Amino acid sequence: MRPATAEAPANIALIKYWGARDLDSALPANPSISMTLSSCLSRCTCEPLDGAEDRVEFRGADGRLAPADEAFAARVRRHLDRLRARTGAGVRCRIRTENTFPAGAGMASSASGFCALALAFGAAVEGRPTPPRELSIRARLSGSGSATRSALGGYVEWPGDEGDADCPARALFDAEHWDLRDVVAVVQTEPKSVSSLDGHRRAATSPYFERRLAELPARLDAVREALAARDFAALAPTVEEEAIDLHLIALSSRPPVFYWKPSTLAVLERVRRLRDEGVDAAATMDAGANVHVLCTAASEEAVAAALVRVEGVSRVLRDRVGAGPRLVEDEVA
Ligand code: DP6
């Protein structure tokens, strides 16, 4: 056994995972579809140890690699315990992890972080790359459902149904199929007030949750078809409707969860006007206030130029569809 390092990307959901049938195992209430990103990455080195305890280090906003805070370290250890149980490898590990997205940019890192951890762990203790289906299963063992989708590149569906107890994600189309871009308008840099975990927990208390589940099959079909046909005009309204539906469920949960800031609405309004001006742009938000604006390559400049000028937008990040996780040589040091 020797140290191994992996990089894994974040992803942005076009159809969201929101609500679970088993939250501890991250088994979702509904299928979701995402686009794997390219530049927003986590990198993780897993080094097998002789000792009796796992060690977890994280590179913080100050750029220094230091022991992780207890809440994060506990989550990593729990994931390692589940990876050990699945692989039969008893070894303890030193984990060093960092994100390539700018610190304080309000980007979620659990999907990329736990997917990178699963890939690095497999390479370190089994001495080989974990195939995508198995990596997807192992990433989900972290409890981060969205990590399930980060195991694959391009456009990914996580069916999440009861037909397959392992519940992996599957590839819909690879990254070369359609060069979509994601321009992120950052309006919030501090952590969100209510975790995704609590949001999932409360989702079924919304009186609209059953209505959402009933509408999703048609919405999933619409997204699959728009992706297959590379039809941005068909994709845009469905993606926006879905993002607003997630926030409607959050708002009407008991107790309610309110993620938006005033600038979230300002960005949504600007995106709508961009579309009226003939620019391909579609907004989506995860469990937070930042707005991911999906667009075609031809529209990216116009979208980015418009979003930096919206009041309350502190910065704009640019990303695009990407090829998925990989093992790399450079250790986190
Ligand atoms: C709104 O349980 O995967 O992003 O572990 O915090 O990343 P984290 O959350 P997770 O829920 C993701 C919720 C979502 C929608 C989505 O990505 O499908």
C-alpha cells in the first residue's frame, strides 16, 4: 500500500436531489440529473498508516494545510469506516484534502471532496483505480448524495430507485456531447444557514412535496430529451422551473428554509432579460443563494459580463462541463 492522490469535480444539478427515503444512507426520494464540472475540483491524498487512528488535514482559507475541524474530521472518518467495510481493508489513513475553487466563494465541496476521497482510498489500499460505477457507490457512502454523481464525467443521471440496492449514478452523455458552460454569480460567501442534510430532512413536511414528486417524471424526460438534442431553448425553462421548485419546497417546509438573498432575485431577473435579448442562459440554484447560470459557449462572455454588473454579485466564477475524476501524481502537501 502506498499514498495515492485523486482529483474529483463538483457538479451542478439540473434536476435536484431534495428529500430522501433513507437519509443516513443517502438514498434519494427522486432521480436527479447533473452536469459534472471541470475546474471546481477537490484533490485528496490518502496515505495508509501503521497507527490506530485516521488523521485528517484540510487546506483552509489561509492556504495552510492543518488538522481539520472536528465536525469535518468526524465526517471523513465515518466515510473511511464505510469504505473499509465495503473493501475489507482495515487500514487507517492520513487524509490530506484541498479544493481548487477559491476559498469563500460559496461553492459546495462535499460532492467533489468525498468522491476524491473514495478514489484516493481505493487506489491507496487496492492499488488500482476504482471503476466509475463502484466509485459512484463508494462516494455515496459519505452521506453526500451529490457525491454519487461526481464519480462520472459529462451529464449524469442518479436514478436512485429501489431496483438497485447499490444505487449508483450512470452516464447519460459524455462531456464532448455538448460544451455547456456554468457561470456562477456569487452573492453569498458565508456558509448557508441550513445544511442540505436538514433541508432533505424537512422536505417531506412541505405540502407541495408529493406534487413535486408527481411532476418530476415529465421534467426528467424533458431534461434528458433537451440534452440528447442539445436543445438549449428546451433545456432552459425546465432547468429554471426545477430550481424554483426546490426552493418552493424549502420555503414551504416546516420549519421553512429560506436560502435566497435579494441579489439572488436580481440575478434571476437579469438572466430572464438576457434570454429576451437572445442570449442562451438558464439559472439554477442549489441549497444556497448563489446562482449557477448555464449557457452555451457562444453566450458565455455576454453572461459573465452581465452578471458581474448585478448589484450584490461579489464575483463570477466560470466553469464548464468536465470529464470526471482521475488519479494524479502531485500529492496534497
Ligand atoms: C440542493 O446531500 O448531496 O445540491 O452533501 O451538502 O453536498 P451536500 O448535499 P447533498 O444534497 C445536495 C442537494 C442539492 C441538489 C443536488 O445537488 O442534487
